[in-house]
Amino acid sequence: MTPHSKNLPFRYLATFVYLMLFWLFLSGHYDIFHISIGILCCAGVSYASTDLLFACPPSKKRHIIFFQFVIYLGWLLYQIVLANLQVARLVLSPRLAIDPCIIVYNARLLQGDVAQATFGNSITLTPGTITLDIRNTEFHVHALTPAFAEDLKNGAMEGWVARVYH
């Protein structure tokens, strides 16, 4: 038995509980039919994706990761609001100064699939940028303007994600 497999029941159960709570929160229906469908769906998804949330024992305790992730989400929401305002100003300006570009961003601090997926999704959630492809540590990103590309290149987002997972 490997060290990872002895925690498999706990990891499966934890994944199931997270998904079920999320299901109940989003559903808003608490009758037997909807709850039973939720249990079936969450059980199947938990079976297929237990390793996504708990791939290996982290170097930090889970409650610390969770707390840092919540702080990161607050920072990310602030960045999303700022980027929305920048895109709105750009689109509503009389001279549409859109100059799209594709950049390759080499993430030096991110190790692991979960950290890289979080970073790639954070780029895409921020208006004006979209992650096109991830190859090892290279992120291919489409930016609406060179200014949006420069905002990404400053490394702030990568630093925040690295603090959560490392």
C-alpha cells in the first residue's frame, strides 16, 4: 500500500462532501429527488476526480491553503473588476485602440497541475486575457492589448498563486 492510497477513503469522502455542499448551495431544491440526484452525481464525480483536489500530501496544512486561497480569491475579484473597467473604457472610447497579441508567459514559480490550472483559469477569468494553451510551464495567452499582456508579465498573479500552493 502506497502512502497516497491509505488516505484514499478520506480524500474521496472529502471530495464528495465539498461537491455535495456546492450542489446543495447551487441547487436550492431540497426535496428527495434533487438530493438523490445530487448524491449520485457527486459520488460519480468524486470517484473520477478525487486526485484533482488531493493529488498528493501538500507541504502545508489544508486549512492554511484554504485560507490563502480565500485571500487570493479576494485579490482576483478585485483584479477582475479593474480589468472589466479597463475593457469597458477601451471598448467605449471613440478610437477603438484594440491591438490583440499572443504572448508566451513562462511561469517560473508554479509547480503542479493544480497550481497551473488555477493560474490558467485566473488569466481567463480576467477580462482582456485568455489562456490558449499550457505546455509544461509555458502559458500561451491572448491579450486584447499589449497593456493587458504587460499586466500579466509583471508576475503578480503568478506570485499570488504560488503563495497559495507552495
